Amino acid sequence: MKLLAVGSVAFDSIRTPRGYAERVLGGSATYFSLAASYFAPSRVVGVVGEDFSAEHERILCDRGVCTRGIERAPGKSFFWEGEYESNPNIRHTLKTELNVFETFSPKLPHDYRDSSYLFLGNIDPVLQCQVCDQLPESRFVAGDTMNYWISSKPEQVREFLSRLDLLIVNDGEALQLTGETNLNLAARAIIQMGPNAVVIKRGEHGASLYSIPLKVASAAEAATAVTESVQDRLDYFAVPAYPLEDVFDPTGAGDSFAGGLMGYIAQQDAVSPATLRRAVVYGSVMGSFACERFGIERLRELSNEEVRRRYEEFAAFTSFEE
Amino acid sequence: MKLLAVGSVAFDSIRTPRGYAERVLGGSATYFSLAASYFAPSRVVGVVGEDFSAEHERILCDRGVCTRGIERAPGKSFFWEGEYESNPNIRHTLKTELNVFETFSPKLPHDYRDSSYLFLGNIDPVLQCQVCDQLPESRFVAGDTMNYWISSKPEQVREFLSRLDLLIVNDGEALQLTGETNLNLAARAIIQMGPNAVVIKRGEHGASLYSIPLKVASAAEAATAVTESVQDRLDYFAVPAYPLEDVFDPTGAGDSFAGGLMGYIAQQDAVSPATLRRAVVYGSVMGSFACERFGIERLRELSNEEVRRRYEEFAAFTSFEE
């Protein structure tokens, strides 16, 4: 089924203890669509500047990504420069230049409106809502946000959350968004804000999925399920991270996670609890691959066989019942 | 099979956002043996002062723990006072009084020498080694250590590690012990120091088990397995934490984890890879229960049925294959 990603297509300069990559193709929609491409082709809506060449576009097209929704604007593309310490959890942003992104207003090509599955990468929540308005028929909407929007546009983030089926955030953002200190309570609070499900990414510790059980997912019953403070009324699933010994470059791991997750859902054309669980595992698979080389390098060169094998590794290292 | 725990039997004063518990029974060997008691009775070797009453002893005896190895000494028992912030990961030690523990020298009752399974709680590594010397025939030795010993007695900790089959540590200690910033590399480095296996406790993020595959566990092959930097030569298993919404008091969670783990191994009288995996899950079960009330309260009152049900919950929230 049709999968649409809206987000940034950007250039990143990345320094890690392993080296330096200068102005390489990045951005949330880029990582997302490359990761998703191993499951289902996706369409990208974003904006780039004159520095986005045919060669850059080919990277996406070669993986079956539709780039017709990428708008060209005069000037330069969004640019981010950052540095990771030897502990890859510690990242310093050295430079952020919005450039053409500053006036970005997502416009969906008319024939993109049959997209059943939508991912809203981490952009201004006002724009995220505008995209939702243009896709009233979508079947399943997932989105991401970040600390910057949570603190600068809290009302708009709340409005955005009310449009989502699934929020995908990292642990720090989940706590910031809800004011909780416990991730499980934070998940419950997020579900009270609108989405039927939330995935909390825990970096090197894995990811958790909290969702309203399908059987109570009608609006009225859902409200009961989340206000009753009964723990087992939320369906819980958790998966540890792949045990990477060398986190070469974590840039884009979160968007690659989202791409694997949504790509699998679009491929299966299903949002059952069992599909969501496996989608979280495929998200973890793609997030782990993203960390193995600079930028998008690893995501360009994978084989379906490698993806499948890593999924099987997850099944093997998490099982304990005979 | 016979399970022996050596460690502290102590009193704790604990302040959390939920209240204050004054001079309640605690200590690593106490938590360990109570948690283990749901699987196999254990014997405790430790030292207490005159403040350890018959009533305190009864708490252990009621759960089938053999207290004959607990030495009485003039003076007061080990005492710890601490405070947790609303984020229970942040703990402040307000007072530590070694008291009778200062001159503790573990002496095993003669009839304890048939203990097949041994757990060495977090005490001076010199004493931990002395216990190993007294139990040359033990089948499986697990142990714990902490930041204090790692920095003050690094040589003795290394000697201790060389005696272990399994080290159980938390994530911060694993990094400190090895100087690594990556937990997977830290686990490999620990196995190079001696143990065939290491469990890294990640608090609210779960626990991981790294071990030398049985098929290469002869001494010569083991050395090859750990020096070759091939990731899949170590068997890896990970389990997420139980999604507690209210961490009432995390004191003793780590020792309760060790108790569930070793209790299950002693009950099964097996150290196969499959047994070790399930033991890590039972450790996680007991660690989660320990956090639900002050001190040892929850560990005293559980039923075998509650333990079994929580284990089944772990199986349910970690499975994703149909």
C-alpha cells in the first residue's frame, strides 16, 4: 500500500571518533524512505535547494523512492553539522541552517492523496497538521517530534498528537512531553493526548510499544481504558536493541527505525497488534543498520536477505521459552 | 541443589517520595535469599550485631532460609541510610556505618561445603576470594561488585573475577570496570577477565546476558572465542524490564534479581544456555517485585502463583513471532 513520508531532505556534516563526513545527504525523510524501501516504496514530500543534484536524487530513486513530491526552491538545502563524543549518546550540534526549509509549506501532489500510510517526520507541528488536513482518508498516521518543538510550540504539538495513530519518540522526549519521570507513565499520558499507540525509543536499550488493546479501541472505550489506571489495560511490548559493538554514526537511526516500522506496516497493509510488534522489531533492525556506517551509506547497500537475517537474530536473542 | 549466599545482612533507613522506612531489615544476602526462596532454599553466610533480633531471623526462616551461617558479633549491624529522588534512578547515600561488618571474615559452617551454587554479594573482593577458597567443589559461582571496590581495590576485583562463572553487575559498573563506553564491548572485556558469562542489569531498561557458547567453553577455545572480535561468538540474550508505573523503592532490586536468577538455576540444577536465559527472566521478575514496596516487604508476601504469572507476562510482552 502507498506510504508517504513528509520531512526534511538535508545535508549533514558529521564528525565522530571514526572520522568526518562532509555535507552528505541526510534528513528525516531521506533516512525514513531508504529504510522503508526494503519493505514498501515510499513517496517523499519535502523541499531542497539548488545544492540537491541529480546524483542525490538518484540515491532515492535507485531504492524505488518517488521524489516527485520534493519541491525545488532557490537557495541552499537544510544543513546540520554535529559531532559525537566517544560515547555516541552524547551529541553536540555545531550548526543548523534552515535555508529553504524556513519557508517550507508541504504541498502534496494530487496523486499522492491515495496514500494509506503517512509518516510525519520531525518538522514544525503546524506543518505536520497541514499535511494531515490534506490527507483526510489516510488509514494510519505516525509521527515524530523533538525537544525543540515540545518547548517552543507546546499547543501545536498537542494538536498534532490529537491527529496521530502512533507517536514515535525517544525516551527523553517522552518524559519532556509529559513531565513524568517514569517512561511507562509517560506512555500512558501520551495516549491520553490522542494517539492509540506510542513507541518509545530507548537508544542502546531498545524500544517499547504501548497501545490501546484493539478490543477497546472505540473512542468511548478508549477514553475509559486510559483513564482507569489499570496497568494491563494498555498492551505492552518491548524489544532490546541489537548489540552493536561499534556505533559508527548514530545519525538518522531514529528515522531509520520509523522507516522500518512504517515500511513493514505498509507492506503488510495491516495494523493488528501482532503486526505492530513485528514492525517495532523491523524498526529496530533498520535503526541498527543505520549506525554501522556514516550517514545513509549502510541503508543504500543492504540486501533483503541481510534485513531478514537480522530480524531472525532479534527473534533468537529475545526468546527464552522452549 | 544447595545454594549459598554470602553478603551483608543489614539495616536500612530509606526515604523515597512515598515515605520513610526506618531501620528495616536489608542487605544483599537478605534480598538475595528471600528472592531465591521462591525457587530453592538458600543458606546465608554473613555477620550481624546485637540489634538483629529473633524476629528478624524469623523473616528469613519463614521463607526456608538457613541462618546458621549468620555470625553474631558484639556491636551493631551494618547500617545504610539513603534517599531517592522522584526519579528513582537518582539515589543519595546519607550514611554508611560498617559496624560489625568492618572485621567480617566469612567462615563457612562445615556442612555448607556441599553447596553447589554460590552467590557472592557485594562485599570486599578479598573476602569474596576467601569464600571461593573454602568452596573448591562448587559447581557454579556468581558474584556482584560495585563502584567502590572497582576503584579502591582493582587488583583484588580482577582476582575475584577470575574465580567467577558469572558476574552480575549494573551498566555503570560494567563500563567503569572495563573503561569502555559501549556495554557490548564491556561485556566482552569482562569475559576476557575470567567469567564465562556476564549479566548486565540496565535498571528500567532490562538486562542482558553475554556468555561463551557451550560448544567452545573449553579453556583453550574460550580464549579464542573472546579474543577473536567476532560478535556472534558470544551468545547474547536480552530481556526488557517489567513496565512498573510506580517504582516504590528500588532498594535491593539488584540483589533480588540475583536471587531469582540463582534460585532458578539451583532449582533446575542446570546451567545450560536455555536455563541461564530463563534464570535472567526470573531475576527480572524478582527485581520488579522488590520495587513494589519498601525494603523486603513485597518479597516476604509473594505467592509462587504470582511469580509464575509475572514470568508469563514477560513471555507475553517480549514475543513477536506467531
